[in-house]
Amino acid sequence: MTRLSVNINKVATLRNARGGNVPDLLKVAMDCERFGAQGITVHPRPDERHIRYNDVRDLEPLVKTELNIEGYPNKEFIDLVLQVKPTQVTLVPDPPGVLTSNEGWNTIKNEALLTDVITEFQMANIRTSIFIDTDLAQIENVPKTGADRIELYTESYAVDFSSNKEAAVDPFVRSAKLAYALGLGVNAGHDLNLENLNYFANQVPYLDEVSIGHALIADALYLGLENTVQLYLRELMT
């Protein structure tokens, strides 16, 4: 079954809005695991506008499933990852100042950078994943970097799902098949939700993991966190 990793960035955003420790980010992470999530994802950014670097350090001993740290590989991020040693690091090409991740890596142009960073992480026994678009040429170049997995950037699928779901998912099916043939694991994330997740998971082969944050936390405001995690897991099971 495809694993569900809950991105808790938005919980940190809410906490930071008032200062203090409400909601308790660490408790939310542990509760998500208790409710069935198979991983916790965080994406610390240099301005620490949601997840703070110390949050990541505090989470490391508490997360019992898999901790996935996303981010742009500047020096501070690399140092944090090597200190925490998560199960997985997902490299995302979002420089400081962007609101959210909005494109995948150009693995050809950035091959040297990615190879150097991934080599360093793999020497520390950290699984590596590259955030990427459904550009087959870019995916074909991933093995040269040494990465273990790709994470397919799914915004285009989410945008086009309601108008033509077959056409929306087709590039992701082709990308996943190519990645598998190249020996890469396949993750996916960005704007997946209760409406579009089941179809995506059933159509895209070899899907190891989805990382979902914004939609899941928004749904939890109405449905409750435990119920919401269970509903997302159900979409992946059926």
C-alpha cells in the first residue's frame, strides 16, 4: 500500500501566528502517527515562517515511523539534515522567499549540485528523493545524481483533475513507469486531497509514498485530525 506522510507545516504556521506552543507541533506529529500515518514530513525554510530548525531537531527522537525533511540544499539545510539523520530527505528547488514549492528540479542543469549533496547524504545512510516534474528527460537523468527516489510534483494533476482526470494523470503514469524501470522509488505530493487522491493512487503504478499537508490540515478543521488521517488512509487503500 502507498504510505501516507503527513506534512505538518501548516500546524507550525498556526502556532507561530500567536507565539507560544498552541497547537503543540510535537503532539500533533505523534497523534498523526497514532492515528495511522506512516510518516511525518517537514519543510523548514530559512525564514522559519512555519517549521523551525529546532522543531526538526525536537521531532527526530519522537517520530517512530519515518521522518522526511524537505528543502533546498543550502549549507544550513545540509547541516541540519546531517545532524538529524532522518529516514528521507527530499530536495526541493525552492530558493528563499518563495511562498510554496512550484516546480521540480532541472536534473540536467543541476546534476553536479545534486550529485554532491546526495553523495553526502547517502554517506550518512539517508534515503534521498528529488522533487521533479513529469519531464521524462529530467527523470531519465536522475540516476546520474545517485538519488533513491523521485517525488512527482502533482499540482498540474490537481488543477486538471475535475475537467479531465484521465488526461491529468497520464503524465504521472508514464513518469512512474519510467522511474521504476530506472530503479527509482516513486513518491508524490502537492495539492493532493480527498477528492483526487484515490484516483491518482489507483492509476499511478509503483507509488511508494504521498506527502500531504495543506489539504489534510484544512480538512481536519472540519472533520477532526484522527478522522481526517483515517479518511486519507482509506483513499489509499481502496
